[in-house]
Amino acid sequence: MHLKRGLIATAALVTLAGCAATQGTWDFLRGHIGASSDVLAGWTPSDNALERGAMQFAFGDYGGLNSDAMETVAVPWKLTAAALVLHQSPDDISQDALKRIMRGYGFFYPDRIENWPANSPQPPMPEAGMGIILGTGTRSIPRIEVQIAGMGCAACHSAPVYDAQGKPQPGRIWMGAPNPSLDMDRYTQGIYDGMTSGMRDKTRLIAAVRTLFPQVTFRELKTLNDFVLPIVEERLTEIAAQGGRPLPYTNGHAGVSNGLAALKLQHGLLKGDAGAYERERGLTSIPHLSDRMWRSMLLWDGVYAPANASERQRETRAEDLTEAHKADLAAIAAYFTVPTMAMTGEGAVRAIPTVRETFGFVGTVRPQAFPGQVDRVRAERGARLFAQNCSTCHGTYQETAEGPRLNSFPNKLSNVGTDPVRAELADDVLAAKINASPMRRYIRAEHTGRYASPPLTGIWQSAPYLHNGSVPSLAALLGLEERPQTFSVGGHAMDLDKVGVAYPAGYQPYSRPSQVDTRQRGMGNGGHTRMFADLGDEDKRDLLEYLKRL
């Protein structure tokens, strides 16, 4: 989820705008501009804490919509949208065309959020795609107005609901599930290409803004024309001279992110590093958020633990899920705003109360119930196999009236032979930067060199598998079929028998698929085989049937 430095330079507003009333004298003098979520600004806060958390999850900006973020991750929305449409759909400058383009990158325009808190009205549906947070910043000296777009939680952590045949329903989404189609690398490159093309005829580009957004104010048009376009042109020239890559690293393919490289960028660790693009490939699959409160450390490699924790690896039981424990995890999660929203450490600290409110919703997230058929006899045998072979790392599940529920979780770091690149790249240098930041009161970062076994709640909804999304199905992961060297992902259906990515005959993907190549650095699909070595195919099928129920 990261549009990083070099992305169309929109940045340059850092010297153009500010809001003294909210940011203080220094921010005013340095030209800072701040905005807040348009959706939240028009919403009357509810007495329902769960609804408040869900609103923050879906539409919260956490203080990240500002001119500082526009140096690396945020964009001027109207100009960006016009550039995308003008470049990719020059004969149809319309909101429908814009939505088609954004859906191609894996963004959703839902009609309904299926797991919205009960007894709360459905929220307003997003104007710019789920997880794209819009807010308008202004200042009077000089007269500046610009609508800023940043990335929120729901961009990565919302997925379509699947029907009984495994067909996705993009108009109905499930918050907290991983978005398997979000392709940030392609989106970033698309904006760069669109801006490059649009700048060849600035008058036409501004005209496209007016066509797409007839409500645009004269003040914003003048801001875009007089202030933004000159800086964009300058930055595009710099990017072209550096080889035409808007980022110094790759975000990979659909459904993965490179938050580690994004964080290094924000800490100045990739500046002038010519080898970063090939080296910094710590790609990770977007995780399901169900049962993440059972974690004692966060990220795939357990880099973050609460600063006050006595030990990183400790078993968690239901009685340990105290409000204090949840607050500690929420404080860590506030630091996620640094790579995703270009927040400073101080800004992340200020965001902690809002993130804690958000976690009031995150802690309730359950996966969509498996929509296909489950062989109960096989699943019962699979439950016993899970207890014998998987629970040591992935926790114990207890049968309840609502299905299996996590009963204890070991929070174990281990090496099961999977691709080591991500764990290696989360190094001591980065850990030291984090531990020296204002967040050190809340986080203790450590280069673990291993991976933290995750809870498997919602695993059916989480294809493709392993920490880097290098295996397309549970059937392939378990060894019931060969793990392919390459496969497509994004906009896919689900094979509910194999539990994985599928493109059945005649199926039309709702977003543009991309290619996973497991021969690339950081994308190896080996490992996690020893634990299945003693299981026959029938046992593996039993285990697969049980995993559908988690």
C-alpha cells in the first residue's frame, strides 16, 4: 500500500501551503497544508464505539493527509485522476472511465460492506475507491486549495465476498480480509505514465480535470495550474533521468506489499542507493486481520513488540487479551502510518488514540464463513491432524457453536525453510532507526531473522499462501499438487475445493491480473514441507477440509 518517493512529485506543495490554525506557526511559515477525511468530516460521531472504529478503519486519515505526505505517498486527487483517464481512456473522460481504471488496479467501489457493525447504518460509499482517503486542504496566503488523496487501512484490508461457486462479488466487500488484487506497483507506474503523458498538453490536462470534476473550484484549478504543475514537471524530469522508475524499489505484484522498503525510504536508508530496486524485495502477502489480537509481536517476521513486553515469544490465551494488551498492539500499529502515510514518528504517536479506537473494530473481525461445501467427516479427522501437526506453531482451536475458535496461540518465531529474503532485510540498521524514533516508548524493534507463524483464522480467504504469497492454493501448499513456478493473481475467483486462486473457463476478472514468478528474488515458493512429510494424501485432504472452517 505504498506510493513512495518519486511518485509524481506532487510533493512540492510542501513549500506552497499551510494552515496556521491547526498546525501552528512553524508549520504555517514552512508552508505546511493539512486536510482531514472528507467522509469523517461529514459524519456525526456515533455513541457506538464499534461503529466509530469501523469508520476510522474505512475512512480514517490518522493525520496523514498533508503536504509532507505529498512528498512521497499522497497525491492531488483531481489532477491524478485526470492524468489517469486522459492517458488510458482519452475518448471517454468520465467518472465511469476513472472507476474502470481504478478497478483494474484492484480498488473496490462497493455497494455494501457485509461485515459492517450490526445495528449501524451502512456508511457512505467511497468516491475514489475503498481505502483512498480524500481531504481538501486550504490556506489563505497564498490562496491555496487542493484535494489530497492518501491510502487508508481498507485499501489493503478489504476483499470481495465470494459466493457458493467461488465467484467474487466486488460490490459486496468484507473489511479485514486481505485485498488479493491491489497492485500498488502498477498503480504507481500508471500515475507516473499518466502524468508524463498529461504534461505534454497541460491545457488539455486541466480541461480533463474540469470535465471529470465539474464542481472543482476556481481556487483549486488555479492552485493546480500555478503551483502544482510546475513542480510536477520538475519532478518528472528527475525521474526520467533516473531511468523512469517512480520508486526506488518494487511493490511487487497484486496482493503483496513492500512495507519494509517503504519504511526504509521514510528513514532515509534508500537515498541514492542504486542497488535498492533489485535488493529490497522484502515482499509480503497482505494478511487477514482476524485474531491478530492474539499476537505478542507484529509483522511477518515479528519485528515489532511492545516496548514494555518482557518477552517477544510468549503464549497468549483468552485471559491475556486484556484492554492493556490490545492498547499495546494498537500503539504499534500506529507506526504503520510511517511507511503507508509518510507520517513522522511524532505524527504516529499523535495517531495512537485514533488507532486504538480503530482496533475496537479490528478486534471483532471474523472471516466470511466458508461459502462452499465442507465434508464434515473429513474435517473432524482434519481437526485431529491439525492438533497433532500444526497447533505447536499456529495455535489451538476449540470447537464452539460458531465453529472453531482460537483457544491459545504460541507466538513462535521459526525457520521452516521458506524464502529468507524478507526476514534478512528487516535488519539491525532499520531496527535501530525505529528504536531511536519517538515511537520507542511503544515499540521495541528487533531483527529476528525468522518468521512469526500466524494464526490461521480466515486462511481460506487469504490465498495465495506463505509470507510472500508464492503458493496459489492450500492444495499446492500441502503437497496435493505441485507448487507452480508461475501463476496469475488478482481479480480472481476461488477454487473452493483446492482453496486457492482460480480463473475458470469464461470467467472475467474484476481487476487486471498480474504474474507471480517464484524464481524472482524474495518470491521463492519452497519450504514449509517437513510438517507434511509424514501425511498421506488422504490425511492432507482431511486437513484441507478442516482449514476451510477456520
